[in-house]
Amino acid sequence: MMTEVDPRRDSQWPNRKNFWKGKRVIVTGGAGFLGSFVVAQAQALGAAEVFVPRSKDYDLCQIDAIRRLLSDARPDMVLHLAARVGGIGANRLHPADFFYDNLMMGVQLLHESWKVGVGKFVAIGTVCAYPKYTPVPFKEDDLWDGYPEETNAPYGLAKKMLLVQSQAYRQQYGFNSIFLLPVNLYGPRDNFDLESSHVIPALIRKCVDARDNGESHIVAWGDGSPTREFLYVEDAVEGILLAAERYNGDLPINLGSSYEIRIKELTETIARLTGFAGEIVWDTSKPNGQPRRKLDISRAKELIGFESQITFEEGLRRTIEWYEQARAEGLIR
């Protein structure tokens, strides 16, 4: 659960609730993992109305649906979180879908938001936009110094076009669009479907299933050597909403925890926390993905006063606890 808003936090900034009071906000993807937390916190901060478009009512790849959404919601701000996402396997199977859907959602929604005079557009990018061999820690200025890791390049490039569009529309039209780059997220309500999930929920599910079924081992992809940085979902929400309140510029901003961990150590940690005592078998026929991921988060601290608060092990414990409960209640099968 999100912590209660404290108006005294970061006293050098204006009162947060004053910013949100009376605002009408669209949160695309607001019914999803990250979006559900963003919606709850925006409401807690006092937004007048938070509009969550559902895909059955508004297909955001279709321009007519976008125009109808903007007409129905009449937003002061758009938080564009909606994306077609998945792990390495899903990206390898559906590269065209990941490129087309993410590109069409973003470019049309931003353009139509500018046309109707939306006051602010917050575009959420992805760490997958960074070049495969970006020097660690990843600095925002390195975004264009190479091609992304191949397995998720179509997705990463489609999302990166929102940065180009944001900067172009600010330059030509003075449109207030900002671009944020969150690292890999995790937490309660994540996607635990092994066909499409990211590494943390996939490993949690594998370990819990193997533990409960008395299996002797689990299979993990790659060789365990890559490193990743992860950001707990409630920390990500804080970063996004602080940027919405405090930042009105053309520079992209990384959102991360600054904690880097090898996939091998991550897998062993999840096995320990879930109580799985069996063997971890590494399937080296599967890709590793990008060799290292760790963000430079100094810009976020300087420009919006953001730092993550939840330690990695505490975040994992909360995520595992949520998964175990949801599974026991039959919400996950």
C-alpha cells in the first residue's frame, strides 16, 4: 500500500496537494501493474478526476479512439504508462507487435494531446532504449551512442521515439511533454505469467511452484552473468509523480534504485526467500540479454528530488508475500 502523503516532505518544493487539486488526469495503462499504483497515489494527492481508459473501450493504437478519449476525459495532464511489454521470450516472439503497438500508441496520443491543448504530457520510456554496451552507470546523455540489445530493440526504439517527439513538440510548439526512463520494475500486482513475465516474477513463480510440487530443480535462462538494476513499483510511482509536479524540461530523466545485482545472485536470493532448496539449472541456449544495466540517477535527485526508499530485499519480500496470497486466493493460476 502506498504511504500517506506528507506535505512536509522536501520543504523546498511547493505543497504537493496544491499541485494536484482540481486536476483532471488521464493515466493510460492505469489498470495495469504500474498504472494501478499511479492511479491510487494521484487520487491520494487530491486529483479531481483520474480517468483510466480500458482497452475494450479505447484502443490506443487507433486515432479515433484517442480523439474520443481526450474528448471524454478533457484532461489537464496525460500520464502515458500504457505499453505492450514482456520479457526476453515475448520480445523475441513478437518484435513487430511490440514495435508497432508501442509506437502507434505513443506518437498519436502525444500529437492529439498537443492538438487539444493538454497542459502536460508525461511519457514513460524504458531502460531497453539504451545501447547494448552503454558505459555503466547509464547516463541519459548516452542514449544515442549505439543500438539497443537486439532481443528488445524494437520495443526500446519505439518507446525512445517519445523522447524525440517530446523534444520536437517542445521546440516547435512549446508543448510541455517530459520523458522518464525507469529501470526494470517489480512488486505486487506484477505479471506472473511465465509466457510474458519479466525476470523477477518469473523466478518467483518458478521457485514457489517447484517448492510446492517437490521438484528437484528450476531452469533459469542464460548463464546468470548479466547484471540488472530493479526499482520497486511504489518508488517508481513516487518518481513519476514528482516529475509530473516538478519538472518541465526537455532532458530525459532516469528513475532507478542504483542497486545492481547479478542474475545469478538474484535467482539465489529469490530461491532463499521463497524457501526453494533445490538446484538452479542454467539453460545457456537461452539469451542473456544486455550484459549490464545500472542507471546514473543523479539527474533525478537534482531536478525532482527523487531517491528510492525500499531496499531490494524488502521489495522482494513484499512481492513474494503478495504472490503467495494471490495464489492462495485463486487470483493467479
